[in-house]
Amino acid sequence: MANARGFLEYQRQPVRYRPIEDRVKDYSEIEIPLTPDDLTKQAARCQDCGIPFCHAAGCPVANLIPEFNDLIYVGKWKEACEVLHSTNNFPEITGRICPAPCETACTLAVNDKPVMIRHIEFQIVERGFQEGWIAPVVAAQKTGKRVAVIGSGPAGLAAAQQLARMGHEVVVFEQDEKPGGLLRYGIPDFKLEKWVIDRRLEQLKQEGVQFQMGVNVGIDISAHYLQKMFDCVCLTMGAGQPRDLTVSGRGYDNIFFAMDFLSMQNRLNAGEQTNQDKIISAKDKHVVVIGGGDTGSDCVGTARRQGAKSITQIEILPKPPKDRPQDTPWPMWPRTMRTSSSHEEGCDRHWSVMTKRISGAGTRVSKLHCCQIEWEDKKGRWEMREIGNSEFELKADLVLLAMGFVHVVHEGLVESLQLKLDQKGNVEVNNYQTSQPWVFAAGDTVSGASLVVSGIDAGRKAADAVDLYLKQ
């Protein structure tokens, strides 16, 4: 490293957010980037640590983190941009929304605050677009092979771009109106504005990737059509089957899955939503979000911007500790208490809470009947037990289910292809190849719900597997 003592000379400088009173009035991104001088100091904190655990253990796409940090410190931004893109197709996206497992695996994180890797990544790629360094990479020679990519989320877009650069003709099929999948319709604009996706999609199109929108493969076109028209298929539909709440009263009209709520608002922001009957509004309502993860947090931020009267988020798992616990030692991703920017905007959070039943009047929910639980270790298996006399009620005019996703949707394409599934309901693969040799799968279709950066990595590796198959 150019500055071997940087981590001693500079402290981590956190990224600031727009003031809460301003940002809750709109859906624009909330981060305020560091100045170039401050960013150079942050890059200088990267140590000459010998084994870069940020790269080897933390980052799913194995970003060359010490290399681009060093390049930023010595002012070689263009070279840093090239290094960043050598492992990651969409650093402008991961630089905005990734939870940064690289940072918790940083050697400095053993006893200090880690290098702010994610924000450095964000600034590198934005500088690259500003300077015109990021240009289409068109294959010098075409192979004559056609590949269909089903789904346009992070795994699908990464696979499509890699395959197009290998010289294959790539057609991406997406059931929604625009490409992006979870990136466009699941992640709120205040975390990822959609022009960011459109900017990168333009590069993919110039590289030869074709997009067929509004096509539900398996229904609108058949598996037989795919086999007849394409040499190979790569499934990247994501884990679209949400985990449901199976309690009395689940059927009330004002209980929605989180993704329906989030995608509705994103469509409104983009001018796509026209059916007023399907608008889900939190305005002047008591909102309860069931589920304590990132999706639940996104619901909190969206409900706050819609003008909710109150927002309560409940989680069935125990409250995480403030500091890294012994069961997730460095460099593992720690099970610690995290407070998002949405939580800071106003939300009551409760842990170890189970919903027992839901009550209401007519077709509308009005109360959640909950209880406190505790978790016990039963010979290596954690089991929950209701705490006696701990029942309580939560007033609710709108309930959002953000309890995660169980697996890819089986109805339609997966069933018609007769693909083998694992015990969790995911598509089973061997080096991204399914039980049908001409069909490959990647991302959440295979792993279940995971990180965007993991989807990008899976899409890149699946493209390599498809290319090898097509060359045989």
C-alpha cells in the first residue's frame, strides 16, 4: 500500500444522509457523497494486511479491494475503475445497496472501524461514468449460439452481459414492463434511483443484449418454444414465493405482502401505476410491518414517506447484541444490532414477538394479537416458547408481511421444464446446470433469497458454465 500508516493517521468518516425532515418528503436517494479529498484519506486506511479478508472472505464477487483502494490513494481513478469492473458488472448498484460484508471482514474490523469500502466503490464507478471511461464492450466475433435468460434481476443481467461479451446472441425475457427485476420494483428509490439501472441497461443494449418485456415465460411462451428457438436457457427468476403468515385472520383485505407494497410505490414513482384500486397507501394509518430484515426496513421508509400515522416493526427472532457475538467471529458476517436510515426516520421496533391471530371489522384488519416468546437451545436446535401472560395488542390499519421468501415460484416454467428441486424448493444445479442439460439456473432461483452482490457473482459464474456447454 502507498500509505502503510494510513489506518493510524485517519479515522473512518461516515457518509452523511440528507436531513430526515427533508428526505421523508420525497423518494430521492439520501446519501451525501464524501469529497474527493476525504475519500482519498479513507482509501489510505486500507492496510498492507497480507491476506485481504475483505476480498477472500467478505466479498461474494471477490472485488480486488486493496488494489482499487491503493489506486484511489495515488490518484489513478481510471485504473481503479477498470479493476473494479474486472470482478463486478454493476458496482454502481452494489455501491449503493450492498450491506458490505467486505467491511465486516476487513482486518481493521478486528479492533477498529473498517475501511469504508462500499462508498469508495460507489465513487469510483460514478467518476467512471462522469469521465466517459465506462463504454460498451462489444464481442469481436459472434458464435452463432442463442441463449435465453429468464429474469432481469442482478443475476440475469450479469449473466446476459457476460454471455453477450463472449459473442453469444442473448435475449432476456422479463414479465414486468421494464428490466431490472428486484432492483427496479423491489428496492425503494430512496436507496436506488432507477435512472441508475437505465444507464447501465443502455450499455447492455449496445453490447447486443436484447430485451423482451411483458413476457411471462411458461405461460405466454412455452418451454418447448425455448428449446426449439435457443441453444441454451439460463433461469434467473429469483425467489419470488413470499413466506406467508398462517394465523387466524390472515384473509383481511388490508394485509399485503411487502413486495406488493414496495413495487406499487416504485411504479407510482415511475408513472407506471394507473389502476387506483390497487394502490396501497399508508397515509394516516397505523402500520405494522412483520419481519425485521432489509425488506421490512424498506417498508418502514416507504410508509413514512406516504405519511403513516405510526409504524411498528415486529420480529420473531431475539434482539441482536450491539457488539459482535462469539457465534459469528471475525471475519464472518456478525449477528449484531443494525439500525437503517429508515428506522432513524421513525419506527417502533420489537423483537421476540409472535403474531397469534388477527382481528378486525368486516373485511378490514384492526388489531394484531401478539405475545412475547423466548428461544431455547434444545440439543443444538433452537425452539421458541411463549412467555406466559405476555400477550398484547397492536393497533393496525395496514399490515405488511416482510418475512422473506421461501423459493422460486414453481408454477409455470419450473414445473413445465420438470426441473429437479432441492429440499428447500430451490432449483437444484451442478455447476449451474439443472437436471435438464440445456437449462442452467443462477441467483436466488438456486440459492433462495440472497444478496444482490451474490446474484451478480452467480450470474457471472453461470455465464462461464453456459459458455463451456455451448463450446462442447
